[in-house]
Amino acid sequence: MKTVSKIYTALIFLFLFAPIAILLVFSFNEAKSLSVFTGFSLKWYRELFHDDATLQSVRNTILLAVTSMVISTIMGTAASVGIYKMREKWLRAALNTATDIPMTNPDIITGISLMLMFVFVGRLFGLANSLSFWTMLIAHVTFCLPYVILQVLPRLRQMDVSLPEAAQDLGCTPLRAFFKVTIPEIMPGILTGAIMAFTMSLDDFVISYFTSGAGFQTLPIRIYNMTKKTVTPKMYALATIIFFVILALLIISNLTDDSDKTKAK
């Protein structure tokens, strides 16, 4: 039975990671072929760093992801504290349900509804261009926020409620106790939520496609536009770099969680 379970697990991991492994290998292929490996080369990495349009889309994507991560992390942490301190169970349950909606709602519905709202508000104020970087930023914060709340709220529930009270008994103001005691206690959840917000924003295509304006193009949108002609192996090289960046963030997140569990013991 154990042998069967191990084979089954191996097949699942093979199914999940085989496409990524192929992408990584062929990003170093000398030729454009995705079926024949002709030789090891860094050609596509060199060409990637000379492609100004692609690099600009990468900068736009990182700018959008970092900005939305910072805003959603701050707002999500504040919202988590507010939900945690609510005494009315029905109101807390209603807010938890409202928080889950952006995560369970299909991206295409979220994207179209946000686009219609932005266009409506833009026309209401007589704006020539209703969609821009700012509309994309609002949209990204909208769907990143629940993931931060989902990570921070359980940390607040696990925290010893007597710690902030003890800090206040020792002379701290409620605000000082929050920053000196509560924030360090829930910091692993905040970091995990921030990483999730960053990766969700970095990965998003559907909502970005509907809320993007002229002159600001993210990497997923650029790759989609390239598929109308052909996707060059430069994109394999870029995807490989992004994969290892995300892998490093996940390792940092897991190490943070492990160190937190060790301290708790």
C-alpha cells in the first residue's frame, strides 16, 4: 500500500512540474525548437535583456505588484484587526463572507464588473481615458486584499490576548502596544499575506486585461499579445527567472513559518 501511495504521489508531482521542467530546460536551448535540444546556450537570456519592450512590461508588472502588495498588506492587516475585535458574531460572519467573495468569484466577472464601474465613474467625471494604471492598481488591491486577511486573521486568533493587555498595564498606550506586541506576534502572517498578494498581482491576466489603459502594459498582457504571432524563447528565459524568484519567496515564507513554530515550542 505504501508503494502504491508513493507511486501515486510521484505521478502527481510529475504531472504538476513536468511542464515547468521542460520550460526550464528549453530556456537554455540554442535553437527555437521545443522538441529537440540542440545544445546549451544563454542566447535567449542575452536577447531578453536587449528587448526594451519586454523589460518595460516587466518593470510595469513589478511596479504594480509591489504597490498593490504594500497597499493591500496595510489595509488587510488593519481590516483583520477590525474583524478580530468585533463583538457581534453576525457582523463578523457577514464581513468574512464579503471577504471571501473576491476569491471565489470568477476572474472574468470581477474584471468586467470593475471595468464597467471605472468607465461609469470616468464618464461621470468627464474623463477622456477612464482606464489607466490607477484603475489597474485599484483592481489588484481588490483581489489581493482577501488573501492578506486570510493569512493575518488566523494569527490574531492564535495570539495570546493577555500580551497586549500586559503591555498596556506596564505603561504602553494602546497604539504603542499594537506596534510593539501585536505586530511582532502576527508578523509571519503579514509576511505570508504580502508574498501571496505579490504573486497574485504578478500572475494576474484576466482582471488586468479588462482594467488596463493605453500606455501601461503588464507582462501577462504582453505575452498574450505575442501569442497572436509567436512566443519567442525569450519568454521561456523570462518565465524561468520569474519561477526562481517566486521559489525564493516561498522558501523565505516557509522558513519564517518554521522559525515561528520553533519559537512557539
